[in-house]
Amino acid sequence: MGVIDRFDCIDLFHCSAGNSTDSVYSAVCAEYGGLNCPVESTVFELCDQYSMLKIGPLMQGMWSDSQLTYNFCEALKKLKLTAAESTEDSLEGCLDCLLKALAHNNAEASEKIQENGLLQVFPGLLAPQSSCTPKVANIIAEVAKNESMRSPCVEAGLIPPLVQLLNCKDQDVLLQTGRALGNICYDSHSLQAQLINMGVIPTLVKLLGVHFQNTPLTEMCLIAFGNLAELESSKEQFASTNIAEELVKLFRKQTEHEKKEMIFEVLAPLAENDMIKLQLVDAGLVECLLDVVGHTVDGDKEEDIAELKTASDLMVLLLLGDESMQKLFDEGKGSVFQRVLSWVPSHNHQLQLAGALAIANFARNDGNCIHMVDTGIVQKLLDLLDRHVEDGNVTVQHAALSALRNLAIPVVNKAKMLSAGVSEEVLKFLKSEMPPVQFKLLGTLRMLIDAQAEAAEQLGKNVKLVERLVEWCEAKDHAGVMGESNRLLSALIRHSKSKDVVRTVIQSGGVKHLATMATSEHMIMQNEALVALGLIAALDLGMAEKDLESATLVQVLHKLLSDERSAPEIKYNSMILICTVMGSEPLHKEVQGLMFLDVVSKLRSHENKTVAQQASLTEQRLTVQS
């Protein structure tokens, strides 16, 4: 075996703490060739030194634990612990020593294990039938707690044999194997994806079902699911298993808050997948969530508040799937739907929020929207909003406005909602400085006035509203609010076709924003702006003349007509607008100065017949007035 030195014996003695000098002497000699071996005298000498060490620092000085750990790792290296050269009995003691060293100073011990090449030895020790396997897997798990050790573990080829061990029946092996894989792949999407490709998800789901009474093993599976479920590539595999059934079954048995939270942390990312949403609904998760809400709604403990939020949020998440939502709606007769409606008038802000969001999700098709408006849900939402006008909860305001916006989409609902006073209630939030609330407020009003001329005129003559819209048209830090403000400004003009509305917009400084809107990258916004500008020019060109000129509208129109990428609708409405603004002398001069005739003449051969016809008419107009 070679000459042993001071460190070799110290480490062996450290591994045999509590043994007498004689017993250590025998153990060392046996390891190095038996009694009377060539190194016997050296062993005897070192055993005497061991006795001195036990006396303490009075004679030998202070020996630090970190030094002993270092020495221990060196000894393991020199003793060449390999599967080929050591029996299981001899390995057991050394593995115990490794675990003790890791428990004392994990980082230092892990480094020494790597430096001595032991990571490359471990794959050969991960045999399913070996009594050493749980300890080896445990050591790997402890080593992989260190971020710097994870790549070396992968390079040592530890992942494949560990994955194979997940098919083992020994629960201790399964637990330590799961820990090892979890630590190695922690926070690494590429390694987690590798595990998914190796088929660990169906295996772990099966383990959860078989060993659901083993708490540590169950928790290991849940932690693994939570990590893997974050990857989109995992969802298809999860959906092909009975994970929903197993998780719901496990959830029903839990009474402790911490255990429920662990399951919630798995359910949330899984429920982002529409197929799994439906599976969870079929497995009875919704009933479990309703029970949680019922038991925690009046609780004032921190854990009750946390469970209530998690359960109600997860309920809303399940409603994001079309099939799962429709199943729970059940033509408006579903018990779940009815329970959720009862949350809206609750005094609990979390339930108010969840109830409003649930209605917004149920209101994703016309049939549901019509049914809900006919059954009086609008009034519940208006009452809720009224409770949050002054210093209200912003998330509740946003949710309630979202629900109203969706409900206002079907044509048959608009007049009913306007009669119910929705626009008046929504206008109370004009003073809000919160972009999410502003965005939903604008969207709700825009939906309400679609094809509702009277409502559009009434709102369009509201100076405070129009001035606020003009202000928000400049909200460059909030693109959504800016875009919706422009669209509502245009909608007020387009749906009212009112000269009074046009004048209110002009006087409030809205023309320049509509001209800018015509240059939007979104074709629908370009078109809405051009139609609104056409109505402004047609209804009160004289009043709008200076604003149109300063907004360089003619140059904008020339660019739109010259751009081959402009949609046919854009070209058509641009030419209509050109003909209209020519009634203004200064704008007419601008048209002549930009040689519009050449651009329009080319459009006579446009593949779109409507564009080609309008090009001919516009060319005639330009020629006559040139």
C-alpha cells in the first residue's frame, strides 16, 4: 500500500472516534497488510501520536476540525476507495466519515471530495442492490448543495445512474436519489430539461402515487414537480400522466398549512397549461379550493390569509382555460359559478378581486356575457366599484373594470349596460392616476359606445373626459393608456358623427394626436384615425384648419399613399381625406406642393378595385383644382 504518514493515521483515527489506541492500531495494521506488516512500526508510532492528540491542545496544540476534514479527504484519496477494490463493509465506514465531514463543513469537504476524484468513483457505487447506495446518493446530494459543485457532478456522469435509481423500490434510495438530482439540477433549466427528456416526470408521478404515505419522499416529489413545472417543455409530459388526480388526492389529506402550500406551489405552474387545467377541474380541485376559501375567509391568521389568496388566485387561473371555464360556467347553472358570484359583494378584498376576475374570465364569449348581463351581474360590479371610488383598492378597480369591458362586447349588451349607468360609474375613475385602471376605464368606454351614437355624443361633449383623453394621449411611459386614449378619442367622433363632439375635440387639442395616430404601426389604429380626421374635416374644416396644418397632416397622407406597404383601407381613406382637406386654402396649397397627382395616378392600376376607383376620382379632383 506504500508508506502511510501522519495525516493518514490521523484521518483513520478521526473516522474511528471513541476507539482505544489498541483497537485503532489493529484496524490500521489490518488495512495495511496485517500485524507484523512492513509498516507496523510506523503504525505503532502514529498510534502513540493519536493518544497524545486525545489529550488535547496542552501537548499537541490545537487541531482544527477543518484540518481533520481536509486530512480525512486526503486519506480517502490515498486509500483509493473504489467499488472495484473495497467491500461494502469497508465502504460503509468511510461513507459515514464523508457524511460527518460534510455535515461539519460542507463547502470545504465538497471541494476535497472533488479534488480527490471521488465524484468519478460514485457512479460505480450507485448500484440498486448495494447497501451503500443511499449513503452515496446522500453524499452527492450534500455535495451538490454547493453551486460550484454542480457542474463537476454532471461532468462525473452522475445524472444517468441517479435517474436509473428512481426505478428502485427502496424508499431510502429513492429519497436520497431525488435529493441528489434536485440539488444537481437546481436553478438550471438545461439540466432540468435533460431530466425531462430522460423521462423522470412519469416516474416521479408514479412514485407519488405509490409512496403517498411517506412524507419525506412525497415532499421530495413535490419539490421536483415545482422545479420541473416551470419549464414549458414539461407540461406535455405532465398532461400525459395522472398528476392532477394524484395532487388533488394528496391535497385532500393535508391539514397543515405548510403541506398545502407545497402542493399549491406545484399546482400554480401546472395550471398554466389548458389541458392540465381541465384535468384539475375533473379531478375535483375546484371543490377543494372552495373549501379552503370557506374555512379561511373569516380567519385573521397570517396563514389563513395566505391560503385564501392562493386558493382564490388558483381558481381564477383555472378559469383562463376555455374548456375548463365553460365546464364550470355550465350555462350559468354551475354551482362553482354561483359560488364565485357570491364573492363579489364580500367584505374581503381578496374575494372581491377574485370574484371580479372570475366574472371577467367567464365573460370571454358572447353567450356567457349575454346570460350574465340578463341575470343582473352588472349591478353587482357597479356596487363593487362604488365601494372603491375613494381611496379604493386598485386591483379590485382594475378587475371590476375588466369584467365590465368584457361584458360590453356583445352588441345586445351595450344599451342595457348604458341604461344601468355603467358609463356614469366608470367616469368616477377619471381622476385615477393608476395606469392599469386608466387602461381598463378607456377600454370599457370604447366598448360601450361602439355603434351607440347617443352615448358617444353624450360622452364626446363631456369636456372633462375629452381633456383627460388628450392628456393621456401623451402618456408615453404607458403605451397601453396612450393607445387606448387615442382610440377612444377617435371612437367618440366616429360613432357620434356629431359636430359638437368634433368641436370639443378640436378645442381640447385632440387633432394633433389623431394625426399622429394615423402614423401608428397598427393598421387598425391608422384607419380609425383617418376616418375620425375625415369627419373632422367634413364637419368643421374651418375650425380644425390650423391644427391640421400644424400637425403636418398633408405630409402624413402623402407618405401613407406613397408607401407600398400601406393597406388598401389606408390608401382609400387617405385619398378621401385629401379630397376633403382641399376645401382649405392653406391645406390645398400643401397638397399641390407635394405633387399628389403623381402618387394618386399610380394607384389607378391598384389591384384593389375600390382603391383604383377612388384613385380615379381623386385624380379628377386634383386635376380640376390644380
